[in-house]
Amino acid sequence: MTPGGSGAGVVEVDRPRRPGPSRGHGPAKDGVGLRWKVLGRNRRTIALDLSAPGGPALAARAARPGPVAPVP
């Protein structure tokens, strides 16, 4: 079970121009990988370059007020 599947509010931070690899694994339906439809359920995704100036600060600001926990 994923945190999003348990009702947690999950925001995934993807790199611009290179989203996470789970989006393209396996068969797809309607242009979206079926694995991603399961793993990404109830997640909100933003594209943010953490190596850009101000990127980490923006990520920290976007994560407030809730706790942040890395999810594979």
C-alpha cells in the first residue's frame, strides 16, 4: 500500500524534462503507464529543479505545513 492509497496527502517533486522512471514502465493505457496509475494514485506532482538557485527553498515552502517523508 502506498501512502497516497492510505489517504495521505502526497506531493511528488519531479525533475523538469525528466519525470520519474515509473511513469514509463510496462504497458500503458491512454498514454500513461499502468504501473504509474497504481503507484501515483492520489499523488499531486510538481516539476521543480532542485539544483536551480532557490529550488530547495521553493520545495521547502511548498511542503509546509505538513511533514515531509521521502517515498520511493
